[in-house]
Amino acid sequence: MKKMEHHECISKLLPVRDTLDIIGGKWKILILISIWEGNKHFREIERSIPKLSTKVLSSELKDMEANQLITRTVINGFPVRTEYKSTAYSETLKSVIAELHDWGMNHRKKILGK
């Protein structure tokens, strides 16, 4: 196998790095899954993910909206509510996340014997 040149290596790694920048971290995938499972209001999402702080959830939702993974809609009324929905764009991540899930299950079996 031929060794890659630096620019070839970088060109192959950049899309992976971009993806990890968007969905990486401790919370984003969990937030997406929560929204996909039907939690659409801030408190519902917050309550569905143990140990997720209000401040972090707020920040992550803003990031996810900026990257077009979710939409945010303010619903007037009393009290005013905010609703979050996944976008068609975020739905393209479902197969990626399913593969991560499968890999994680296999890894647990290999390392932990579970």
C-alpha cells in the first residue's frame, strides 16, 4: 500500500473532523436522540438526559440550530413555549448514529464481556 502524501491525508481527514465538530462532544447526539424520540420542549429534553445542565443544553441547542440540525419555534401564549424539531438534514445522521451504536455494543462485549 502506497503511503499518502500530507495533502491527501488531510483531504481524507477533513470531512471526518468537520463531522466530529458538529456532532461531537458529550451531549449533542443525546439531545438529537431525545428530540427524535418526541421530546420537543426545553424542559422535556433536559429531563430526558441525566446530568445535562440547563446552561449546557441551551448552548448545545444554539449550536445545533446554527448547524441546521434542529429548528427552534417560539409559541406565543401563557407561558411562552419554545419548541425544537429535528430537520431533514439531521435525519441523515440516523444511520451514522445507528452504526456508532452497533460499534459501541460490540466494543462493550469485547472489552467488558457484556
